[in-house]
Amino acid sequence: MFFRFLESFNSEPLLLYLAVIGIAVAGGGIPPMIELNRRRKIENSLPGLLESLASSVGAGHGLQEAMMEQAKNTPGLLSELLLQTLEESHASDINSALTSFSAKTRSSQVQRVMMLIETAMDQDAPLQVILESLSHDYERLNDLINKRENELLGRGILIIMFVSVGLPVLIAFIVGLFAPASAGFKLDDFNATFGTFFAAASAVGVGVSGRMLGRLKGYLWFLPLWMAISMGLYLGAVKAIGGG
Amino acid sequence: MRILDEKREGLYVIRTLDVLMSSGVGLEAALHTIGQGGYGIISEDFSKIMKKLSSGNSRGIEYEIKSMMNTAESDGYRRLLNTLYNNVTQNTDIVETLRKQGSRLEEERAEEVKKYIEELGGVPETLLSIGMIGPIILSIAGLIPQLLTGDIAAFMSIPDPDLIKSVVNGGLVITLVGMFFIGLKAHTKDPGL
């Protein structure tokens, strides 16, 4: 029965293409998610590290010494990367160590901070004041990013659920109940049109949800899958309720 | 979009200028450092200024900064350029002004994020409403030729099925466009974090 149900979608090539492409492409969306999590962990611990560095520098330590001390004593991914960089580059100068560290983190926040520290050292600027100021700046920035993430994540999921799942099932119910194919209604063209509409609406919904959270590129990997789910839900529900 | 890039980079540029100039670097050298890259569209702008100055075709840094003010789209970036211009022409205390401007820009950014979250609060429900009303009406319209048959069809003049199909297709496209424009504010009002 299940295979007969699946075979009934043979007349919907768009759905089949989207499903195959969607499943294949969805795997590509997982690495960006893992990378985002890793980057956010690093960025969230950046203000703490800067604050500790400011205290150590204020106590009279050199920057490299302060960094080594903090890397050894503070837990977390950022400290691990810092320790690894400092151990690898003990023979080279601090500037190349900072550049190597910022490249390893793959975070634009860390890269900016390291660039500014390098500039400050080149210009003999007061490091303690700069580190403290950077720590406050990035703490506020990360608070805002986290706030946006926390408050909009639920709404983003709600958009996808409403548009990609709720909407096609609702319309399929109405069509299936009032114009069942089992009662002789000819719905092939009608269903093809509405199926395509729900796929497109789902694409809009996923796009809006991704843009809201500032990670549209990451969400694009899941776009074909959601389009296929939306289209499949509509066509499946119409067939299940209305027969045919 | 230029305005988003300006908003995103503006604060970092101010902080870098603050560090550079408070440690004794001159304005031209500071602009040159930022122009070397890392600050998006602002780096490109400053690089253009430096290229014009070094080519010898420029009337001076103040004119280049002033002309860049016409290109700037965000208020924060325009204010920054104005501060740089005033420093060149009137020798103002740029470090102090940059610090004040940085704090102000930061407050504005926090406000914008708050507003952004509030404004996007109703988007899921609005998208569902628009996405639901259109298809419900259009699905009934699309089924009219099959629903109204027999005696009822004799009393009413039912439009041509092709015309109904065109209306349904057009309606669905309009619904999609409507949904797209509702969602567009997620992009246009982005605070640029």
C-alpha cells in the first residue's frame, strides 16, 4: 500500500526532483551549522579572555606572557586554540602568532580584535585600556547577537511550520473534503498548480526565516527539502483525504 | 547593500581610528591603514581616497572626505566622515569626538536590534494569514466549474474554465509576491550585527 501511495506521485516530476535534490543537498547544510556553533562558542568567550588579558597586562606582564597564562588557566575552545598557537610559534614573533591564532578561530570578531592589538602594539598604544575597551565592546555585541538569536529562533521555526507544513495541510483538507477525486472531481491540473504554489511559498518562508536569523546561506541548503516536504504534504494529504 | 555594510563596519572603523589616533598616528596614515582592508565598503572608500591623494589629481584630503560624504548612505558613516572633515579643516579634538560617536553608534545599534526583534514579531502570523486567505479563496474559485454543475449551472453563467485558471494562477502569484514583500523587511531592516 505504501509503495502504491508513493507510485501515485509518479505524475509529479517536480516533487520527485525536489525530493531527490533536497535529500542530497541537505547534507551540505550540516557543516555550516556545526561551524556556526563552534564560532559562537569562541566569540562568546572572547570578551572574558580580553578582560583577563587587560588585568594581566595591567599587572605588568607582557602580552605574550599574559596570553600564555590565560590560555593555560582558562577552559574553553578559545583558550585551547590560543595555547596551541603559542606553543607552535614560540620561536616566532608575537605578531605572526596573533595572525595564526585569528586564522585558526575562523571568526571575524577574533580577527578584528587581533588586528587591532597588533596595530596598538606597533604604535605603542596603552594596551590595557584598549583591551578593556575591546572587552566591553565585544561583550555588548555578543549580547545583542545572542538576544537576536534567542528571540527570533522560535519565530523563525514558527514561520517554517506555518508556511511549509500548516498551510499545505490546511488547504489539502479543504480540497480533499469538498472536492474529493473519488467523487469524480478532476483535480490533476489544480493540484499541480497548488503543489507548485506551496513549494514556492515554502521557499519564501524558509528564506525569510533564514534572513531573520542572519544565516540565509546556511538555510539555503535545506530549501529544496522543505519545498519537497511542503509539496508532498499537500499532494499526499489531498490523495489521502479525497482518494484518487 | 551599501547601507548594511556601512552600519556593520562603522563602529569597528571608529574603534580602530580611536586606537590609531590616540597613539599618535596621523589622520592620513590612519585612513591608509583602514584602506588596506578588513572593513568592507569603508576600506574600499578610504582606499579610493588614498589612491586619489597619491596620484596627485586631488585638491586635498578635505575635498575627498567631503565628496565621500555624498556617497555615504548611513547616518553613522556620514557623521564619521564629517568628524574627519572637521578635524582636517578646524583641527578639532578627533579622539574625544570619535569616542562619543562610538558610544552613540553603539546605543543606536542596540535600539535597532530591539526594534528589529519587535517588528519581526508578527511576521509568522502575517505570512500565515496572507498565505492562507489567498489559496482558500482561489481554491474555491478554481473548483467553481466542477462544483456548479447541472441545474445550478443553467441558472448562472459560469466563466470560461481557462479564464478561471488564469485568475487562480495570477492570484497565487500575487499571494507569493505579497508573502515575499512581508518577509522582505527581515532583510531591509537588518541592524547589521
